[in-house]
Amino acid sequence: MTFLLIAGFPDSLLHFRGPLLDALQARGLQVHVAAPDLASGSSLRQNLECRGLVVHDIPLRRAGMNPFADLTTLAHLWRLMRRIRPDHVLGYTIKPVIYGSLAAWLAGVPRRFALVTGLGYAFQGQDDGGDRRGRLRTLVQGLYGLALGRTHKVFFQNPDDEALFRTRGILAPRAPSCVVNGSGVDVAQYGRAPLPHTPRFLLIARLLGDKGVREYVEAARRVRARHPEAMFSLVGWIDENPDAIAQQELDQWVGEGTVGFLGRLGDVRPAIADCSVYVLPSYREGTPRTVLEAMAMGRPIITTDAPGCRETVVDGDNGFLVPVKAVEELAAAMLRFIEDPVLVARMGARSRRIAEEKYDVHRVNAVMLAEMGIHEGSPKMPSHTIEG
């Protein structure tokens, strides 16, 4: 039995899906992975191949909607699947879901699955359909509907995204779907870390407006005006996205001393260990992996009462939920941790317990594998699909 996993970010194959790939191999499947920027001789490709994975470099432009480039991606994936004849295909993120699912259907792959890890740029903002983002949303919804109608099951990382796809008709009423607890986190790898003695806040994200980066910086300004000892760190990178933060804007924040910028980190654990509170003011997520990592390391969370984000926090228990784009409420939540430091330890301990009970990656993957009909022992083709 052969399994093909298609990704848009090559680094995510190990960082987000490494335990899933291990679980597939442990069940006796030959596992192929496909993503852009996996050229022969690259360190990431060598790492993947050393784990016994069959690696394919594919022409996929993660951003942009150039029809010729996207048709090239579709054709390449179709030829790849005709050659390797996978029994199962799973794509995640927008283009791998859309073009991977369509290619799998055209190639006659027996079991086709999609994982919606978040809705991205097209689904943010006002739904008036009249601006660039609205037109893009209409196009993406149509492509999603075309592709997901040819899958056997769609996985979502929060119930709000699943409901949105159904109410907008992207996913048919009786099309099989399943909500899982995000990508999960390895609670052994992300172990509890001692808390620092001074108030330190951290945000890890692609530097996009929709991630709430500007709200984080403005809240930091207001808090530091009252508590100059508080420190605010930012980890991430400027993304090739229409909503990306400009380099000049980032330089201004760092130059004025509002935030410390740590860049893009291969291992975020030292940065999490150095913070006392993790903050993600995002407008919408699938289920934010960085929040799960911070929870596993025993950090309280401030995030938004938005789809995906709200799943991770019980307000007042392991952190605080604030409205989207609400700088004043965000700063107030930060001040509560500074002025009542006992909350940091108590809520951080609750975060760790929630991570262990709800977000352990092995539990999350076990649900996905069972829903795909892949069980312990010799893999067998499922005889039917459960409708949801």
C-alpha cells in the first residue's frame, strides 16, 4: 500500500506532519511526500529520505493564482500519481488540497482525502465580493467545491471552518467530513519549561496583518508605557502574501524598541521557554500550532475569540480570549498577567494539562488514520466511508 502526502510548505512535512508520516510507516505503508523546493541534494530532502520517505519535488507556487502555473502543477501531480499509483492521497493547505485532489481523481486514486488547516488570505476581511480579496474568495471557493466534491473525506481543524464550508455550499450537505484537534503537538518534545522572572510576551507568526501582528505591537506600546520592564518578542518572517507586513514597518517597530525581532527560527522552543505569556491575536486560524507548542511548554495564552483560536483557550482558565482587532482588550489582558503574576504559573499549568489531554499529536493522528481506514497491522482498503 502506498500513501502520498502533498504539502505547500516543504518545512511543514517534518515540523507539522513528521509524527503522521512515522505512524503511516509503522502501519506498513510506503510513504511518498511531494512539495515544492525539494531539489536533489537539499538538506531537507536528504533528511526526509533518511527517514525512508520517497521524495518528489513539484512545481507549486504557494501564492498567486496564475492559471498557467496552476495547470502545470495539476498536470505534474497527475503524471506523478499515474507513475507511482498511490492507494491514498492526502493534501493540506489550499493548493495541495485543490490541485492534489483533482489530480488524484483524474488519476483514479482509490482513496482521496483533504486536510483544511486554515482558510488563508482569501477568506479574511469583508464578504462583499467587490474587491480583490472578494474576487479571489469567489474563485477559491469554486475551486475548493470542485476539488472537495471528488474526495472521500475532508478533515477540518475546527468546527467553524467545517460549518462555513457547508453553509457556503463548498462542501455538500452529505459529504463526509471530520473535525480533528489541529495538527497536535508532541508533548514529550515540547516539555514544560521554567518561567522567567520578568514579564515577557511572545508572538510567533508569518508577518501578516491577519495574524494580528500590528495589534500585538500597538498593545506592546501601551503596556510598555506603564511597565517599561515588560519585554515583547516577535518570531517570524515576511511572507509572499498581499497582506504581508512591510520591511520598513518592521524596522520601525524594532528601531523604536517596541519589540525585539528574532527572525525565523528552526526551533522555537528556546523562544517559548524565554517567554512568560504567549500571544496570538490572529483574525482566524485552523488550529494554531504555535499556541499548542506554547501550551505544551506550560505557557498561558492570550488569543482571539475567533475560529480556531478560541478552541485552544478556556477564558480565565488557561488564558484570556479577546475580540479580533481589539487593541485595548489585548493590552488589558497583558496587564493582568503583569499585575497578577500568580496567574502566569496557574494558567500555564492548565495549558500543559489541556495539551496533554486534548492535543497530543499521537491521539490526533490516531483519529485521522482511523477515519482514513488505516489501522494497526497490515493495511487494508476500507469497504465504505462514513458520511457526516
